[in-house]
Amino acid sequence: ALYKLYAAQYSNSQGTFLSGTGTDRGWLLTSKLNMKFNKCLSGHVVYETFKPGDFYLDDASGYYWLRFELFFKWNNR
């Protein structure tokens, strides 16, 4: 899923040492891949990336995040 994020209002008219002066929070991309290997083992992979907008300082960094998770089911009911 791709999300365009906005702020309801400006943080303040001059900006602060923690934020910019806009209302554009940026772009968030999330994706999830579910897998089933057999009746006892399944899992998923989650990926996210964020590109900040003008609501944040000009030198604000985005991020990339990746998670792997496996599930083992002993009793298969």
C-alpha cells in the first residue's frame, strides 16, 4: 500500500528546531508477503519505507524497514 501523509495543520509559521513549515508529512510504502511452506510452517515478510515531506526539517532522513517472521504450529488443529 502506498500512502500520502498530511498534517492537519502547520507545526507553526516559522518552523521549529524539530520541524519544517509545511503540512506534507511524506510518503509511506508498506508491503507484506504471506507464505505457507507446509501444514506446520508458515511466515511472512514485511517491508516499509518512508520518505519525509516538508513537515519535517530539510535534512530529515527517511527509513527502510524489513522484518521476517516464521510460525511453527506443533499441533495441527
